Amino acid sequence: MKHSSIHWFRKGLRLHDNPALLAALRDCAEIRPVFILDPWFPRNTRVGINRWRFLLDALKDLDGSLRKLNSRLFVVRGKPTETFPRLFRQWKVTRLTFEMDTEPYSRQRDAEVVKLAEEHGVEVIQKVSNTLYDSERVIVENDGTPPLTYKRLQTVLSFLGLPKRPVPAPKLEDMKDVHTPCSDSHEEEFGVPTLEELGQDPLKAGPHLYPGGEGEALRRLDQHMQRVAWVCNFKKPETEPNTLTPSTTVLSPYMKFGCLSARTFWWRLTDVYRGKKHSEPPVSLHGQLLWREFFYTAGAGIPNFHRMEGNSVCVQVDWDTNEEHLAAWREGRTGYPFIDAIMTQLRSEGWIHHLARHAVACFLTRGDLWISWEEGMKVFEDLLLDADWSLNAGNWQWLSASAFFHQFFRVYSPVAFGKKTDKKGDYIRKYIPLLRKFPVEYIYEPWKAPLSIQERAGCIVGRDYPRPIVEHDIVSKRNVQRMKAAYARRAAPDSETRAVKTGAKRKADSVADRQRNREKIPPKGEAGPVQ
């Protein structure tokens, strides 16, 4: 039987390495590639103007690629559970394919859609292609729990082997017997909407530095892979957070939307590395893909991963509520130019360097303001082009020393850290032009400049630019003690549990224990932060 297929695009907004799309085309007479503008997302998540623009770019690019295959993208608005039954009937659909997604809402939504498909006699095919590995398989191989250290993840993956190679994009010859029915009113019914049609003001968008789409993703990947020495020597901690142009690949937004396949990226790197001396995980580019895998697996296996309460791996901290401080941080008004410049870049461009994220996250949470990482996660969710549920939640827990990273006494200075790689403060001058005329010795601490210098610079601290909202040297020391107390509270119940278990009869080794002994897999446990 020749199928009438729907391929449901979600995160994987690409043709290359899209096994679910290829599955839709097998034994297929009609194919309709669909993207659903699900109202759940704008109602329950924060999506800023720059990310909306990136998404629409990606959809336009995808539609253009499908046109070359004599097909089109169908953009549909509505709840998937209400939209699909109508489309199944209207288009006489017999097969639905899509890429698997491990986020909580996506799992619930997909389960409901699968049930509806079964009720309508529609075959459903789901494929893993958003991550290098099947996150559920990784959890199973780790005795049913997600690995909680990078080393443990590496150990588990070593027994699963290398990631699968990417599958090719469909070609025109793959479509010779496949038809996409399109009416003359396709653009009006199913065209990619404009920002205005989504209720967004294009004038509020920042500079268009990172256009969305698979074509742009592959172009940027090709460009970076030609920098052979740079790729081989790449070490993430040695890149600079405050360069005037990015010191990393900035491929993360393209991976968030699936414009670039993680497996394609992995194997392109493998080709570059082959026969050459190169950096290794966790600091290499392969290592960055494994960090993505680490947090995706954690998000798939830890309930309430995006919250402190009910999150089994997260230290319970008595964070303060201070709306004024939170707003000052979000809007780049803390009085610390390095922090404010980072937040200004984020709000304008939708991207900041990995280590810049470290600096502002530490400042908001355990370093200075003592505000919950959940609040910072929400701001990043709104402003980042690459805001990804698992990575956003996981990184904020790490950077606040709430989970995974436990050296809470290591605090970033909002002054000294930026000076390490930008002594003259050029980054600050770019993003806070109000301070551009300050001498080098005061650019990171303008409040220390004599009034005469402030006047010559045309910026009076306390009037034109804010004074620091906290005194770092004082609050950071106090906050280290508060984190120490939070860790002590967490350790106390664990100690009581161990005391109760002392002297208990040892249970027999499980199958997993015996297998681990045979394979010499080290036991799960803390390996310390690696970054």
C-alpha cells in the first residue's frame, strides 16, 4: 500500500540526518511536511523576539529546501491534539513520522498524539536524531538512572560505541513517485507567518547576526571545519568570553532548532581530527557535544529537572526574593560594567559566550545577589537564541552550585574575571557606550574614578550609570557561608540514612552489578566538576 504521510517537524528543522523524514517517504504516494505553531509554548515558556525571528528564518529556509524537492512546508496553528485528527481525516493520512523529544511536555503531547493516531488507523514512526544517542538507552545502561558526572556518562557511552552516522538528506530522485498536494491558496492557508502576524514587533529585534535555517547552519559548519588547526586545538575554557566577535562556533542556536544535526557535527569533527593531534573531551568540540548529551540525559531522567523543589539532585537553598535586584541584573543595571555589558549583549543579540554565562549566573545566584537560579533560567529562556530546556536548566544548576558542580567557594569576580582577557575594556565600551571614555584603570570600576574624570568621560556614576547594587567583596563572602549551610543541611539527612543502614545485611549483587564487575565499569559517583 502506498502511504499518505505527514512528517511532523518540531526541533529537527532540516533535511539532512532526518531519519523520520526518510521513513515518511518510504512506500509513499503523498507527503505533507507539517510544522505546528503550538499555543502551549508562548503560553508556558518565554520566547523573545530574536528567537521568534530565528524560528521563522528556519521555517522559510526549510520551505525553500522542500520546494527544491517539489514539496512544501505546511505551517498549521493550533494544539496538536486538536489539529491532527482534523488533518488525518481531511488528508486521508495513513502514516505520521516525527523525531523523538524527551522534554516533559513533549512526552505528554506525543503520547496523546500517538493514541489519537491509533484511533484513526494511522501508523506512527518515531526516530532518535536530536541527540547523539538515545537518552532512554543511556539511562537503561546506567541501571535506570541518568549519569550524574561527565566521566560516568563517558563510561556508559564507551560501551554503546560511537554515535550512529547521519543519514543523507532526501534527493529529488527520492521524490519521483511522491506528490505533495498544494492548492493555489497554500501561502494564505499554510505559509510561514511574519513576526507581525505572530504579534511581534520587528523593530524590537536586535541585529540580525545569526540568521536561522539549515542552509546557514551548514554554511557555518563548513566555514569552521576549514579552520583545521583551530578545530584540533579547541579548548573551551581557553576561549574568551569578552571578545568583540565570538571566539567559539555559535552553532548552538542551530542545534537547538535542529537546523544542524548533532551527529553530522560529530562526524565532521571526526573527519577533521583523523590522523592529527587534537584536544579531547571534555574541553574539545567533541567534548561540547557530549556536554549537550549529558544535560539532555539528565533532563530526560530526573523529574522536576527545571525546578529546585522536587528535584532529587538539586541542593535546596533558601534563596532571597529581590525584584529590584533581579530587574537590575536582567536589564544590565547592576553597576558592574562587565556584568552589565554581558546582559546587554544577551538582550540585543541573543547569544553570549559560555564563560560570560558563567559570570552572570554566578553573580545572580551564589556569588552576589543570592537570587534563585530558576529566575535566571527564565531570563535566559526568554533572551537566548539557543535556549534549550534541558541545557538551560542543567547549566543553571551547575553554575549556581546546586547540582553537578559543588565547589561553591569558587566565585567569579565581576571585576577581575573580565580583566583577564580584556584588560582595556573594549567589550564594555562596545556594549555600554556610556562608559567608552573612561580610562582603562576605571573602566571595570567606574565608581572609583574621581569626579573630575567622570565629568570628562561625560558619565557621572549614580546619575548616568548606576552605582554597584551590592558590594561584591562583602556579599560574596557571606554567600559562601550560606551555601556551606545549605550543603550541611543536605548532608545531614544523608548521614542519618547511612547510620540507619549501618549493619544491614548486604543484598545480593544485581545483574547490573555483576555485569559491571565483568566489564570493569567503575561505580557511579561524583567525579568532580570537569569544565
